[in-house]
Amino acid sequence: MFPHPHPAPSTPVDPGPAPLRILYILRGLVPPPINARRDACWYLSHALEGDVLLPVWWGTEEAVRQKLGPQSCPVHTVGRFRYHFLLAGRFQGIRQKVEMFRFFLRMGRRLHRAHRYHCIVVYGHMLTALAGVLLKLLTGAKLMVEIVTDPRRVHIMYAKRGPFITVASRFMQLFSDLLLHLAVLACDRVMLRYPGQLSCYPLLRRVPASVLHGFVPVSEIVPQPEPAEQYVLLVGYPWYVKGADLLIQAFRRIAPEFPEVKLKLLGHYPDRTELEALAGDCRQIEFLKARPGPEALQIIAGALILAVPSRTEGVARVLIEGMSARRAIIASDAGGMPHYVQHGQNGLLFRSENVAELTDRLRTLLADGELRQRLADNGFHFAHTRLNENAYAEGFHRAVALTVSPP
């Protein structure tokens, strides 16, 4: 059994009189956590300071104050960072994208004029990155771009049935590749989720790069004993991208062998028609509505096995959450997941979209409690030593420092 890690500090460590200043542009629309200790900015405040531009799904300032407190508008402060919100819930469709882009440029320039930034950091390589490139030209600040998906498979995010939508998804892949090249060639450094994330793009291979996992409040996730209710869990949406259909097919093959085990699918699925058709008359399959973060973490902590059968992925946040909760992991080999899941050590991998292999992995883990526990313990140790909040903050600060002052 591994020892429990030391808790994160209760207050940001004072880095000295002049921490590096950054402008962090996020794509939204999820608001920041109510608990500051679940917020990446709290930990980045150890060595950085600055402003965060974040579109949120709220439509009024009153809604912001009700959730985050009376002092959260017009500026919400976490550690050394100040959030500036775009109330994106007031807009729909293309108008929302246009307003987000205008917000990034207008607010970014205004804040830079008031107090110059050492570095602009953008999350994602599309709309946020385009705004970052323009702000770099307008302000002269350095630019770092976080690549958070597998850029080769963006078309899967838009994949549906029918030839018209297939053409549209391929167009989105071309558009994504164009913006990727523009952003990466214009920036000073890229932050990747896993090595080789840009290896299939010859023009981008020589751009300076750092590798860092996404932020997860590892120390805030409380592991539970193996539960009395036994269930395999999938968390995430959209269902096609996350491979929910693949997991249903695999689970139905082994369900008669494990009649006491359920499959639970937690996510935002507005149209479950296809998934329900795949589930058929199997009473062991249950669909759960999307839940707030803390509630979702409780469901993760109560699972027997966490399955991450994604068709495409940078690195799934839920993967780290599952490890932190000491749950056994089954994951596809999509994107960066093999960088974090060592097959047979802290989880089991299967070839993406290979239902037969996924079925085999499910059967193996459900039948072998000792293997489940060993994988869960190793995953817990890996998350709490290599993927914790302080490791994230140190890696992020190191990447910013290299962007500002390359070796």
C-alpha cells in the first residue's frame, strides 16, 4: 500500500517580488471551481501572476455572484490571478464565437496596456490561439500555445452519420490543421500533453515544446474502499468521441458472466436513441445525467472500474481523476493515453475501437480482484507523485520561463 501524499499548501508560496506575469486565454464555457483549491490558478500563483480571460455559460452578473460570491464581478480573484468573464450565455451559435473572439482581443489589449505581460498562454489551437497570435503581434509579448487534443483526429469531434456531415467533418479537419500551423509557427513555445503529439506535422517538429499533463486537483479526490455496488463507469461526452457505443457493445458480451455488475454512463447525452438501441433489453446498463464536478468525483470514487474507451483524446482528465481515486483503469490507446497508462502496471490498454480487446480487458479485470487492486494502487501512486497539483504548477512555470527566456 502506498503512503498518502503530503497535502498541497493552504496558501500560495511567495515567489519573491517579481513573479512572471501571464495572460491566460481559456476557451470556456465552464466556470472556475467554487473551491479555490480545485483551481489551477491557485497553484500557478506559487510562481506566476496575471489575468485569465474566460467565457462562461452564465448570462448575467447576478448568476456569477450567486455561484462565486458577491465580490466575483467584475473581477474574480484566485491567488495571484484575476478572472475576467465574458457572459457568453447571452449569445448563441456563430454570434457567440464572434463575441468570444472580440472579448479576447479587446480585454487582452486593455489589460496589457495597464500592466504588461511577459507571456500570453492560450488553451487550444483554434479560436483562442488565433486571438493569441494577434495579441502577440499587437503587444510584443511572448506566446505559448497549449495543444490539448490529438490534432490529427479533430474530424472525429464532428463525425456523424451521412455523407454531408462527413464532408463537413473533413473540412473541419483541414481548418483545424490550418489554424494549428498558423498558431504553432507564430508562437514561441508549445505545451503538449504527450510526446509526439505533433510528430505527423513535419513543419512543426522543430518548434520548442514542453510536455505537461492537464490540471487535476489530485489532493482533493478522496479514495473509497471497493464499493458494495459493483459498476463499470464511463464519464464524458459527446458519446461518439468518448466511445460509449464501444463500451456498451463490449459490456453486453460479458454481462451474463457478471450479473451483479452494472455499466453506468455519466454524461450529457441529449439524444440517447442510438445508445439505448445498443443497450437493448440489458437491465445492467444505466444512463446517468451529467453532474457537477464534486458529485461526478463521488461516482468515480464508487466505481469498480473506470473505462476510457475514447476514439480520440489528448489525455482524458477523468483518467487522472480515476487514478487519483484509486480505481482500476481500462483505456484505449488513443492520443496521449499510452503516455500515462502503462499496460499491466497502472491500467490496461486496448486498441482504439477494437471491441474484442475491450471485451477481453473488461472480463480480465472483473474476474481478478487482485489485479484490479494492484492496478488501482499503482495508478494512485502515479497520480499522486507525477500528476499532482505541485507537479503541474512547477511544469507550467518552467514552460513559461523557457518561453520568456529560452536557453
